[in-house]
Amino acid sequence: MNTAKLLSSHSTALPAPSPEAPGAPERIQLLPPGTFSGRDGRGPYRVDDPEAVIAATREYFGNADIPLDYNHQTEHAAENGKPAPAAGWIKELEPRPDGIWARVEWTESGARAVAAKEFRYVSPVFFHKPDGRVLMVQSAALTNLPNLDLKALSSAQADASANTRKEYTMDFKKAVAQSLGLSPDASEAEIIAAAQSQRDAVAQAGKALNASEGPAGLVRAAHEVAAKAERADKPDPARFVPMSMHESVSRELAALKAEQARAGAESLVKAAQSAGKLTPAMTDWGMSYAAENPTGFKAWMETAPDLRPGGGKDSGASAAPPDNAGSALNAEEKAVCAAFGLSEDEFQKAGV
């Protein structure tokens, strides 16, 4: 494989640890999307297929974690003889719209170094083709020499938190809609309207009780609340169809279409048999063709020869035999011609 390995100072900024969760971020960006170059002029490199890069990396490491060290010492250890302790271990990679990200399990020293801002960036080591196409990630390192103009991970981490809050908000919205008897994808306006309707009903029940209308008034208000709730649980049938009904109708329609196709095919096959165009041995073929393509089967019937003895024509005893009587095709040979769209002359010339 004609590849080159880039020992990169192409770096990603680490976010400052948040007060709520001191330490290093769990998610870090390793590579940007698309085409990119370093500030030092190296490149351009490109990530054409993030999924393929991740798959190749995973195949290379198998069940082992990807190392994340300090200043690429893993790469230099053989030369300088110094130890290469890990700052963390990359447990998994994932593609995102803004590049390839990694989930990191930090060591205590690595997390402490990031928390103390001793290191602010992450630099990947990756293999690439001579044309710059990135193939796989080999390792990563904490560094203070950024080379890529990437989004700071502190901002990315804030965006991730915002996305989490948005997802939670959407889940909560669905839960509220379902509790009100609405569809999970109901709009905010529909949810608010349903909530106000039930709130008004409850308020009315409270007024009835406070107005000393007695048990009869309270019962009436309770019935109104129940009626509103029932209407919410049972959507307007003019606008909504139960999924079970939709699936049942779809199955029945499919069965009806299949039955109609079969009946039509039987009719066409019988007509072809009556006209001598279809032998008993060709019945299954005819049924399949007629059901799949009735128009094509009709066109075939118009040009197919009559396979009955004598071609379906009367032949008197006194009629003189034709010059080529000895070479006339029998019923089986005619069936072959019909099945393969051959004329009798073509069949005879082929010498079959």
C-alpha cells in the first residue's frame, strides 16, 4: 500500500474543564471534514469517507485502544529512548458533520495536564495516500503546537451540551403531547391548546365546587373534564386513521390486486390455449408472463403461431402436399419457437 504517515502537529484545541466536571473532555475532534491543510503548508489532505477511515482504523487496532500520548513520544521513543506514557486512550471513533471525533478515557495525569492547561491541543497521526486522501488514524498526542485551523473543542463541547438539551427538550415535548392524547409529533400550538382546554375544564370544576353547586354541579364538571380528555384520546377520525386500520386496508388492497392479476392471467391463458398458441407444457410460463405483463402477453399472442396439428387450418385429403412438407415443424418444435420468439424458418435454419 503506497501510503505516507503524517506525524502531525495538526491540532485540535482542548476545552477548558467546566466547573461542574473538572478534567478533560470525553469527546475530542481528531480530523476535520473534507479537504484541509496545515498552517505550515503541508497538505492538502482530505477525508473523503469518514466511515471508511474509521473502519480501517478499527480493523488495524482490533480490540486494542488507540494511544493518546504527550508530544508524539510514542513515535519518538525508539530514537530517544525515553518513556512514552499515555495521556489517555481512544475508545471509539465516530463520524460527525464537522469531522471525525473520538471518545477518550483519560489517565489521571492526562486529565490533570489538560485541567491545568499544560496542554491545550490534540494532534493526530494518520496514514494518507500520496494524493492526500486520509486512510486511517494511528495515534494522537497532547501538544501545544496547533497546525490546523479547527474549531476549539470548548466551543464544540458547548454545542454538544446544547444538542443534548435540545434532544431532551424534544423528548419532553413528545411525552407531554402523548400525555394529552395527541400525536407524538404534535406542534407546540396543538399541545398548548390541548393543555389550556383541560386546564379550563379543571378550573370550571373548581368554580362549580366553590360556588356550592353541590354534588350535581361537581358531577357535571367532572363529566365535562372526562369528555374533553376522551376527545383528546380519540383524535378526529376525519383527520387521523389508526395505524392498524391503515395496515389492514393495505393488506386487503394488495390481496385484491393479486387476485385480479391472477384472474386476468387465467383469462388470457385460456384464450391463448383456445387459439392453439399455448400448449399444456407452457401453461405455467403463460400464467407467470400474463400476470406480470398482460400487455406483453397479448402482443405475444398476436404473433405466436398456432401450435395445433395442421396449424389450425383444414387440410383435405386431396390437397397436394407442399414442397417442404417433410420439413414441417411438429407441435413441440412450434412450442419452442413460440417460447423463444423464433420463426419456423429461423428454427429450421438453426438445424435444431
